[in-house]
Amino acid sequence: MHEFLDFNFSSADEISLVLGQRLKHLRIQKEIAQADMAQRMGVSRSTLNTLENTGKGSVTTWVKLVQCLGQEAQLQPLFKPVIASIADMAKQQKPVRQRVTRQRIRPGAKP
């Protein structure tokens, strides 16, 4: 198991694989059979098997597994906005943008 893989130098597939392995290890520590966990999650056993052994699955399936293992608190700090200054705090008060500004191509310019 690659328990201590440095995510800063890892591919998305490597990170997903390690996270799947960690969750599998946690499930086994809690002595929950794979079929039982799949039933609790509302997915097939093969879906859970794929998630645990390859790291591949939908975000919803990942969250269901995390919830069934009682690890929701681990998700809380993910992707929280970092507020390092008063200016950052003011930015957070502005309405959230829904789209990225499209770059306009000037007539006669090459893309």
C-alpha cells in the first residue's frame, strides 16, 4: 500500500488509487464485509470493489463510502477558500461569479 504517497508529485490516478486503498483498509478495520458496505451505500459490490482497488468511481460513490465509514469530517476542509487578509475577506463578500470571462479575438488577429 502507498499509504505515504506525496500527493504533490502524484498523478490523479495514483492519488485515487491510494485513497481507495485507504478507505478499503478502514472498512476492513471496522470489520465490514464488502457486500455489506455496498448495500449500505446503495451500490453494487462490483462498484465498491472497483473503487477500492482502482480508485475509479463517481464523486457521489466516493462520498457515500466516506459517509458510511463515518469519515465526513475528513471532507470538511477540502476546497475551503483561504482567507489570508482583509482584502480576501472582502472578495468573499462579493457575489460568486458563474462563468469565466471569454477572451475576445480581435478582427485580423491570429488565434
